[in-house]
Amino acid sequence: MSVEVTGVVKNSAAYCAGVRKGDMLVSVNGHGIRDVLDYMFYSAEQEIVLVLKRGDKHIALKIVKSEYDDLGMEFQSFLMDNKQSCTNKCVFCFIDQMPPGMRETLYFKDDDARLSFLQGNYVTLTNMKDEDIDRIIDMHLNVNISVHTTNPELRCKMMNNRFAGEKLKYLKRLADADIGMNCQIVLCPGLNDGDELKRSLDDLGKLAPAVKSVAVVPVGLTKFREGLYPLKLFDKDGAAETIRVIEEYQQKFLKDFGTRLVFPADEFYLTAGLPIPDNDYYEDYPQYENGVGMLRSLEDEFSRRMKEIDAIPHKLRNVSIATGAAAYEFISELARSAEEKYPGLSCCVYKIINNFFGDTITVTGLLTGQDLTEQLLGKKLGGTLLLSESMVMRGSDIFLDDMTVAQLEKKLNVKIKLTPQDGAKLFDNIVGISDTNSRL
């Protein structure tokens, strides 16, 4: 295989060696290049020999550089290949629960192992073959895996893929090769909870320490489920029982491996009406991106920052925050603590019900501009409305329903400030401490 070079960064190692736009990259140090993984892995060395096809000729160029420095070649796409889509039709898949008419990219089901290594995405292993596992082992790449259950028959049922069960064999192969794995279980009441969850945790525990962590996340259900598998949400008792089971295994894993290994998502605690555990409980936050420990981290960062600030820049300041139903009480408490310390501060927190996807969706990151507009219009928003960055597409200001932040500002007649998932920056934005790193 060969990959076309679509650009060369000026003064880069490749540029200085004579690589040109339009060259076809054939190999790096004798290794054929299929995609970005091959390219990054084999070009990490200090001495590189590139074989390029230029027109009808093959040429070899030698490059000496610092280890891991990028060569400076650009390609048609980041992956240097088409993104691999998911071949499953999981009973809990959120994409299958979205309404028609949204932007096309929102309907793409990603299951690309390369993005697991490069961006932390989770993969199911169902579209992987023995040679793919061989490459992971050869390159010694850690991987994030959506396991859901270690019962082969149940996994086939949950993922609507007759190969889903047999692909579990790859977990053992990866563990035997000491490949680090972070695992995920989307828990569905009546399917893979209870005894099935215990089975999965028993099996994954046997693969430690290669299995570094396991996140257990509750299923999310929208109102667009006509014709889909009948699922239900966790209630208070079910969430509390799930936490009990997980904590039982955590004690065992702490004794055996020195780590809790498995962690419930924050949403379980909110649903059960139980307090979020202390910072030490989450160890080094290995499953933060899965919503595990986010609220504890946010509160601790907020509190530390508030202790550092004796007075705020504005004697009188009025701001507002809009958040999803799940985090409403939590965010309200943070705002109240700031108001108590700084008498001139007023921070109104508004709970936004997700009418777009249905009120069973309570997370902040799935709120739309449409719901924000309808539920905030006419409210006292102060001089600035604070919104979580999780509401917009990464690197943009576009909500899920394609409304932009600028459009929402115009509709609500208020300045909007997007706040990252960082308690200290949330505090600064509430009290008015300028932060040039925050995006407007």
C-alpha cells in the first residue's frame, strides 16, 4: 500500500529531505504504511529511511531527527484511511435513539481501534481480526474496550452481532501480552446487571493488572425508541444496588491488586440520592471521561479556588448558569457557596429539561440550543450566562441542533461564556475573574 502526501510542512524534516506534495509514501524503515498507526510508530525513530513513489520512479530519502519528532508530512485525512464504522446494532445505542434531520456526522457509529489509541475512544473489538490484535501487541498499544458483558451469548444479544461473543477471546490475548486495557460496561437493568454484572467483574478481575480500570455507566434512553428493544432506566433502588455490588468488588480488588479497579459513573450516585465519594476514592481518575468522578473533581477544584480568593473583582455581579437536570442540585450548591462568601454576587442556576431528546436524558452535554432558548427566554440571566463546553461540538460553538452560541446570545439577549469541565475555571467565570484561556 501507499499513501499520498498532500502537503509538507515548511522547514520540517521531510521538507528538508526533499519530500514533495504529491509523492506516494510507500514505506518507513522498510515497513509498509497502511494508516496513521504505522506512520507514527515507524517514524518515531531517530534515523528514518523513506521510500517514496514519484511518478514512475521509487526514491529513498534518509532523515535524521530527534526521537518522536514529527516528520512534517500531511495526508488527506488524519487516519490516512477511512474511519471504521460500527458493525453492531446495540440495544442501548444512543445513535439509534436520535431523531431524523440532524447533521449527518451525528449518525456515524465509530468503532475504530486507531482512535482508541490516539483519542481515547472505546471500541467493541467486533470488527477486528487476528492481525489487528497482532499489530496492537507488536506496537504495545493500550486500548479502551466497550465490553458490556463477558457472557458471550448475552453479548451477542446486546450488540445484535453474532460475532460479539467470540471476540471476547481477544481480551485474554491482550492481557497475556501485557496490553493495558480500560474497559466500559453500559449497564441495562434486567439485561447485564445483577448476577451478570458480577460475572463480568469476576472475569475482568482475572485479567488484572492488564485491565487497568472498568467504568460502569447507566444506559441512557431518549424518547425516540419506537421499534427498538424495550429497555428501562435505573430507579433509585436499582442505582443503589448497583453501587453496593460495585463497592463489594472494589474491596476485593483493593486487597488483590491495590486498586478499586471498577468505578460507577456519577449518575448512579445522583439517581440513588447518595453523596459523591471523596477524592481518594477515584484514585487517579482513570475513567474521568466516562463521567466517573467528574463531579467530585469539579467540586474540589471549585472549593480550592474559592479558598484562594478573598475578594472578587466586582462588588456587584449578576450571572446565571444553565445545566442539565442531573447536575442541577450539585451546581446550585456550588453557586450558593460562592454567594455566601461574596455578598455582592448573585448567581442564578437554571435546570433545563431536555425536551428535545426527552426528559429521561438529564446530562448537561446533550442539551440543545432549542431547549435553552425556550426555557431561558424571559428569565433573569444577569450580565453573563455560563454554559458548559460539553454542550457544543468540540472545537466549535455549535449545539447538537446546529444552533450556534452567537444565535443563542441574540435570542436571549445575553453574553454567553462557555466553561470547560474545570471547577477552578467555573469559579473564576462565576465571580468574574478574567481568564484569557477561556473561550467566549
